[in-house]
Amino acid sequence: MSYTLPPYHFEVYCNLIFGGRLSQMLSLSQ
């Protein structure tokens, strides 16, 4: 089962894992 995930899926998984903390840090950086 080899397949490539779209870029946005990675962000969605990060949000699920980190609870959106990654998005908050990116927002603070900008």
C-alpha cells in the first residue's frame, strides 16, 4: 500500500495530534 498524501492532509494530522498548537505557533511566528 504505497500512496502519497496531499499536503493539506499533513496539516490536518498535525492539528489532530498537537491539538492545533502547531497552527498557533505558526500564527505567532507570523
